Amino acid sequence: NAGVMQNPRHLVRRRGQEARLRCSPMKGHSHVYWYRQLPEEGLKFMVYLQKENIIDESGMPKERFSAEFPKEGPSILRIQQVVRGDSAAYFCASSPQILDFPEKLFFGSGTQLSVL
Amino acid sequence: QQQVKQSPQSLIVQKGGIPIINCAYENTAFDYFPWYQQFPGKGPALLIAIRPDVSEKKEGRFTISFNKSAKQFSLHIMDSQPGDSATYFCAASRGETSGSRLTFGEGTQLTVNP
């Protein structure tokens, strides 16, 4: 019973390149959430997705960032033309179809993005 | 109004001590208050959570105290152990999306010395 799987664990990009972060939710979970953690700060909500739908993207920067959760395959957080300020740990969480109990929200181990 | 303020930023106690971490919120619509524990290189893991209809919740050595009128809540760790050394985050969320959009505090780095 694998948990939330994120890959890669570490990603190094040069300024201007694209970063793709992947998240496979726990088995039986159809909701995915992305959070960003800057150094010495708490996690900040970015986006909430269900299969093929973006439910809440109020925490996403308006430019360069996008997220998807296709019918098949993992959720992808995509950052275009990365800048040094994008360097952070990006965490994915997942929950069952109905989040009636918030205690069923589980986080992955994160992807550490470093922009050179 | 969406902020959650957490203190202290770091805390050092001796084994057996009782570290206390405090959080304050502004949005009275928040109705779910979890605490997460994070070890280096790992994602946050839910430790304990409370809803505002109770003033205290205890699970093992971990206790949440909740003061609705003051809009504050705190985490107490009884008989702390070196293995409790980690970063602790308080969080809050509201309404039908409870747990889906969490507002986190800034975190407290706890060190428990042997």
C-alpha cells in the first residue's frame, strides 16, 4: 500500500528551463493538492485537482505555473521558464474521493527544485 | 485574514520536558485545526487535529489546547523524547473543503536533547 509518490526527489534546472514535477496519489485517492515550501517557511497552498478538473487554483502564480491531473497517469506540476525564486520544496498530497474526514489527507515526500 | 501565526520559531528542551508551541489565527470561519510533524527530507505527517467544538484533545503524549474566544491553539508534547525532534506546523482550514486547502503556520523547529 504505497503512499503518495513524488518524483523526482531532487530536480536541478537552469534559469529559463522547464520543470516538471510528478505526483502519483495513494491508491483509491482521486483528489490531489500541490503545496510549495520556501526555505524557513510553512507550506503554501497552490492548487487542488480532481481527475481531469482543476477545482481550486487560487494559490497558483498567474504566469509560468500550470497543473494537470489526467484521467490516466500522475498529476503534473509544470513550471515554465524557471527563475531562482522558484527554488523550493514542492509537496503533493492526496485524499479519497470524498474528503469528509480531513484526516485522510496524506502528503508525499516532496520534490526539491533547485534553480541555478 | 487567512494567516496563521506560529511561535516560537525554534525550541530546545531536555528529554522529558514539555515543549509548547502556539498558534493564532484571524479567520473565524476556520473550523479545522491540525498539527503536522515533518522530519528532514520528508513530507508533513498529520499528528493530531481538533475542531472548535472542544477545548482540548489528547492523543498519546500529544495534546492540543484550543481557545476559541482568543483564536489561539497550542500543541503540548508530554515527556518529550529525542525522536520528537522535528519541525512542527500548525494549520487551519474551513468549511466543506476542510483539509483540502490548509493554511499553515511558519513552523517550529523542535530539538529534544538526550
